[in-house]
Amino acid sequence: MTALEENRAQLDRLQARMKEYQEQLKAETDPQKRGTLKAKISSYRAAIRDVQVQIDHLDPPAIRKARKAQRKRLDIGALSFDFFERSGACWSDIEGHSWQQVEAGDFVELGTGIDQLQNWLAEGAQRLTDRQRLYIDAYYNQGLSLERIAREQGADKSTVSRVIRNGMARMQEWVEAKKLIASCADGKGGFDWARYLAQVPVLTDRQRQLMLLVLSRLPKTQEELANKLELEQSTVSRTLAKAGRTIRRLDVQGGPPLSRPEIRGWDQADKFSLALQTGMPLYFYYRFCFRGQSVGGVTRYSYELSRRREAGIAPEETARELGLKPKTVRSAYGRLKRQCVQVGHIPAPKDGSIGARLDPETYVKLQRLVTGCAGA
């Protein structure tokens, strides 16, 4: 066993022992015994720090980080133009052209060079899961069929196809996020942060909402922001930190904001109005603002989908209104049908606040007025 392996083994033993003492401390009520356990935990923490120093000396953090990044690398340079065509990765700057035309030398007004696109794809590949990276490499670089990948990995062909498709979507989202940077800069040092945060596809809706609210400068502290949205302060802090890391990885060289989100009535605003004012999709409004609310045993989100299904609204229209993918709505419609979820089977709330006594068509019209989607 090498010195590095010995130190890592010792670190594991120390951490396991300290965890045992921490569990004992949680259950202990005697003040004297609690003091003894705290002293032991403190000494183990000091020992763990000493061992970690030895590990960092033998295996520097910078080298570990580089090694981890190497494991996540996907050989984008080996991908041909056929890769872009087969993957369906076709961005707005070459619409109306095929990647084969680009390869053949046809004139195309590219917003960015092919080399730059490949670099951005390589950066986007860092976001792939291990399985997505494995399947994409096997399919595009090694030329293996979906059937063979499925056979070698012990998975269904449909699963392999879905994993590859989702992985390509993650890479393309990164490219879109990089391309959006140029369009949000005014060329004079200013940057449209409000537009960028509202449209950048690599942030989650919750990350986007929190970043927009911080940009508005209305919440004075993270605690105030957490109270407004009825979230734990640690959740707000963790979400903002993760969003910030993503923005830094995108290397957004944005200047002073050209504008800030307009939030009306901040003092009286609540999580419901803030979801709508920050432009969050309606699925977010129903799923997260009404978290925990149940109507006849189904969530408010499922209830809204059920209402629209019973009103005869097509999955594509519901998807546009709620900000979902059509296949997500079709799947939800099918699940609701199998579960026999219908308004007639759901007891009306005693206070009638959900409007369960209304027919589906009237209910949907009312909800569109409430959420500002009357033109949907």
C-alpha cells in the first residue's frame, strides 16, 4: 500500500469514528458525557485536518481537479459534420442549411465559427452524466448501433436512445447559453442581465427566479428573500451559489445591467405574485407555489392538468400555456386517464376556493384570468 493509500484509509477510519461520536452526541442527554463526546469530536476533527494536509501534499487538489475534468471529457474534435446532422443539433445561425452544406464549403452566415461551436460543445459535455457521456461516445465516436450499446450495457434500446437524446439536449443548451451572451451585450460595456437570466437555458426555473429577484435589488437579505418565497434560507443560499457557479463557468463578461426586473408592490408581494412577476412558467406556479396543497387526493399541479384535459384542451396547447414539453403533458394526460382522475370524482373543497363546482371550460377561463394568460 502506498503512502497516499494509507493516508486515505486512515482518513476513512477517522471520519467513520467521528461520525459514531456525533451520533452518540445526538442521543446523549447527560451534560458531562456530552462534554466528553464534544472533546473527542474536536480532537478527531484536528486529526482529520492533519491527515488531509498529508493527502493534499501527496496528491495536490489541482491535480485531482484536472484528473476529474479529464474523466468527464468527451472527444468532440473526433465528431464529424455528420454528427451535427444526425444529432439534430442545428442552431439558428445555419437554419435553412445542412451541416453537409457547411462541410462542402457552401457560404453560410455563421454567428460563430465551427471551431467555436466545437469548443462550446466540449464545455457542455462537462455537464453530461457518466452514462450520457458513455452512450454518446459509443454511438457517435465509435459508431456502435443503439442495439449493440443496449446489449453491452444491459439496457433497453429505447433507454439508450433517450439517454443520448437528453445528453445532446444538455450540450445544445450550453451552446445556446454561450450564444445568448453576445446578443445581450450592447457593445458599449452594458449587459442585459434581466434578459439573459430570463432566457438562459442552463439554469433551473428556481435558480432563474432567485437570480432575477436579486438583480431587482428589492430583497435586502437572503433571509428576506427566503421569507417572501416561503423557503429555507439555506435553500436560497445553496440555489444562488449553484446558479452563480454556472454563470461563472459560462464566462459571462457582462457589464453593468441595462435594466432590472420590475417587481410591483414588493412589500405586499408573496410567492404567488412573485412567480408571475418574474415570468416563471405556469407549471412552476402550480407545482412549487402550491406545494403540499392537495385537492381530493391529487396535487394542485395534477388537478390543473386534469381540468385542462377534461376541458378538451389539446396537450400541445396545454404545454404552451404551462411551459412544458408536449410529451410531458401527453404522458400526464395518459396517467390521469389511467388513474380515473376526474373533477366529478374529486370532493369539492368546503370553502370552494379551488372552484371545483365550475365546469372545466369555465374553470380554465377563470384560471387564465387569474394568471394573466387570458389570451392563451
